[in-house]
Amino acid sequence: MNDALSMLLDYEAIRNVKARYCRMLDTKDWEGFIDLFTCDAVMDVQEDTGHAPITGHEAILEQVQFAVGDARSAHQVHSSEIDLKGDEASVVTAMQDRVVWAPGKSPIPGAESITGFGHYTERYVRQAGTWKIASLKLTRLYVEVHPEPVF
């Protein structure tokens, strides 16, 4: 296979990992979601939580379930910038999310829902032929906080 074709296939495989990330997060497929990460992955959602980055499947899953386990959500990503270097890739992807928590379940005081805009900055690694997320940082550019659900 030529280098250009191989690179395009890697780009598409990485985009598919991120697409599955969104779908599995929104459908609460926790087993499928956490399988997208390396075992020692680092997640930095410090802007949302105020807590230091976390490491490993158990901590990542616990944080994500705390944040959206009691919510209906829709995560959308687009315009990925992918820089491939062998079996590693640096990726910046634009994102938008809509999160509506069940009554009384919001982790944000006074909020019932949010609409956010920003970027995921990630590092992917290929393990046994499969691309996985090794680190993820969420940076928000703007967040609309809604006191009541908007449908």
C-alpha cells in the first residue's frame, strides 16, 4: 500500500474512533466507550471539574459517568486536524455538546442543562493495529448554562 493511501486510512480510522466516542458517550455504552482508550490514558477536563487530570480506565469512567450518567446528551465533533507520526497522532477536533440533566442531578449548581463549544486536544496511539485515545484534554471556548431544560 502506498504512503498516501495508508495515511488516509489512518486519518479515517482516527475519525471513526472519535465518532464512536461521541455515540457511545451519548448512548451510555460504557464498555464500548472505555475500550476506545488505552489502559493508562489521561483525561483532562479540568475546566469543567476544577480537578487535576485523571489516569486510567476506572477513573475516566467514574468521571464521565458522574458528569453525564444522569443526563441526555448530544456530542458533535468536526474539522479534525490530524498530525500523524508513525503509530502516534496528535489531533485537535472542534466540538459542541448539549447536556440536559435529569431533575436534581446536575453537577453544576443552578444549571439544568448546558450547551458548550470548544476543542478536544488528543494524542492517539496505535496498539495491535487499533487506534486508541492515549490522552484527551477538553478546552471550552464558550458555555451556555440554562437554568431549565430547553427542548
